[in-house]
Amino acid sequence: ALNPGDSAETWVLLGQKDDREQALALVASLAEPDACEAAWRTTHDSWRRDLDGVTVKTPSPSLDLMVNGWLTYQTLACRMNGRSALYQSGGAYGFRDQLQDSLALLALQPWTTRRQILLHAAHQFVEGDVLHWWHPPLSRGIRTRFADDLLWLPFATVEYIRATGDREILREHAPFLKGPALATGQDEIFIRPEPADEEGDLYDHCCRALDRSLTVGDHGLPLFGTGDWNDGMNRVGREGRGESVWMGFFLVSIIDGFMPFCRDREDGERITRYGDYRDRLIQALNDTGWDGGWYRRGYYDDGTPLGSWENKECAIDALAQAWSVLSGVATPARAHQAMDAVEEHLVDDEEGLIRLLAPPFVVTDHDPGYIKGYVAGVRENGGQYTHAALWVVRAMAVLGRRERATALLELINPVLHAATPEQVARYQVEPYVMAADV
């Protein structure tokens, strides 16, 4: 209780030790205010070292504010250490998720990215597929038919080596897992996998992921599985025939980045096989993947296009357009045409959104998956999925539309969603946190 004009200082101590005795000793060591002050200063300085390693100065003060501290803090504290978010507070490692998150730290903590790559390699089955997510310490998690999960291992490896030049990571060894295979008609299974009597270097792990992923459907495109980054589209290819255009672009990017490592190993068989697959895939993407004004998202099991002007719902998807540019597969003319379509159909300057797809699923005859269970405009179903929105921004920059890329980055910056009291009342969440979706 404070009287008017009085002040008081309170220390709240949070700590952890292996047993009660050690914990009590830690508390006793911080009994004096000076000790608390020293501990606080150590913690503060440690965070500053982590966050100040890279700073930027741009014409946008709001962008500088986010990049110079807040985004790195969020990545480290929320995504890497806590593995938690508002509606995903499970604490599990996502095979795709934490590999993606670790790439944001390449310029600051490349050792964190390296450690993450090797951790994930150790959560791959001998067949090449991976645990979609798992809980430490027992690695209980789910084995699925998601098509893209396993590919993030070679993708992250390529990005790490590009940034660091550390090709020695390819010689690092990691064990494989074994576990029950999915039965026919079974989409996923929750298991506690066992160590297999087998291990391989990272190059082997990446190759097994790629080897398993070089699938081909009726339209010459890779199979969709029960999700291809967009987990909500879990029934587009559930029967094993649906195809993904986005996966095609992603695979081309990975093969292009990984081929130099195959040449280093003089892995002639894979050089030929990967190269032939890549060439055929590029042709298919620009043939059956092209919709006339933009790239399709894929095909359902029955061969019906998804992400096409023929569709009354999900006529266009941002993911395919952005990656047609980022992969280098689209011709210059088509790349500009695809991003023009994104501007026309998915960018909403008035509302400050870059939508994932449009129009949202409501009454479509086909069942794309649980994405249709979200209200129109919520999460993957036509809201802004910020990860994809940032790929749109990057694609604009790659095309040379740098002023527009800058404007779009401002458009989705949370600081500018809360610049006035009216905006604060509408946005309602922390303006220093990059929201997963809006």
C-alpha cells in the first residue's frame, strides 16, 4: 500500500534448478537488492548482445523499430525458446516451423540455425519422412502425409550454407527414427518413435527427403499429400492424386540450391535424376500450372483445378504467385502478370492486408479440408497469413518493384496498425508483435 507521492521497488524472481536444494540456494543468493540488480543487469546485457548484432537504418522509423530488437526478440523468446503463441501454446517443435524460424537468425546466431538443422535431421524416419511436430524429451509426435515438411531440411541447409559457407555441416551425422507406417487411408498417427539402427550424415538426410518428394501426378506436378505448407488444405490430395503447384516451385528452388553439393560428392546418379525431374517440372509448371492470368494453386484428387479463375472460391492464391518469382520458374512476363494479379485480387491497401487467397471458401462443392471450417476471412481462409504476405513482399523486391515492396512492408507493419487511438481500438493486439495472421 502506497501513500500519495510514495514509491516502492519490487523484484520478481523467476528461476529454475534441477532440485529443491539448488533452487533454494539460488533464491538465497539473490536475497540482497544488489544481487538482484547484478542478475538483472546480466540478463539485460545478454539480451542486448543477442538483439543488437544486426541493426538497420531505413527511411521507415517503424520498420527500424521492429527490426532493431522486437522481431529478433519475438523469434528467440516466443518461437525458438518458448515455442508458444496465442493459440498454439503447446511447446512442441514443428519440423517446418522451427526450421523456418531459425533462418531469421542466420545473420545474428548462425550457430542456432546450425543446431536446429541437426536437431531436425535427428527427427527424420529412415524412409525420409519426418515428425510433423514432437514434444521433448521423448519426441512423442505425429507422423503424417504432409508433402512439404521433410523438404524444409534441405531448404534450411541450403540457406544456412549460402549464408555461412559452412559446407562441413553436410558431414555432420544424425540418427534416423523408426516407427509404424501409416495404414491405407490413415492421415496421421501419434507415436513415440524409436531410434533406428542407422544414422547418416546431413547430406544423406537431405537426399532422403528429396528422394521421397520427387513425385509426379497426372499433370506433371508433385503430389499434394494431406497438406503442402497450408495444413488447412488437408483433403485436396488426401486420396493420393491431388497435385500442388506451389510444391513445384519450392522443389525447383531446393534442387537448384542443393545440386552443387551433389557435384561435390560426385553423386552422378542423383545429379542426373534431380536435374531431369527439375527440367520436366519447370515445363509442367508453365504448362498445367499456368491459368492464363496467374498460376494455379494445384489440382484436387479428381483433377479439378484449385486457385483458378474457374473456381468461385479460392480463385487465386498468393503462395503460388510469390514462389513463381522466388524460384525463377516464371518467365519475366508471367512473373509480372502473376504479381499484378496479386495486387488486383489480394492486396487491400484500405484495410492494410495482403490476403492469402480470395475469395474465401464458403460453399464450394469440393472439400479442400479444415480450412473451410474457418469463417470467411479468418486465418488461412482468406485472412492475411503473414508468412505468405512477406513472401509476396520479397517477390515484389526480386521483380525490381522496390518502392511497392517498401509500401507493402509498411502496409503489414503492426506498428502502423496502431498509430492512432481508433486503430488501437480496432487492432487490439500488441503493435510490437508480428502476428501470424490478421
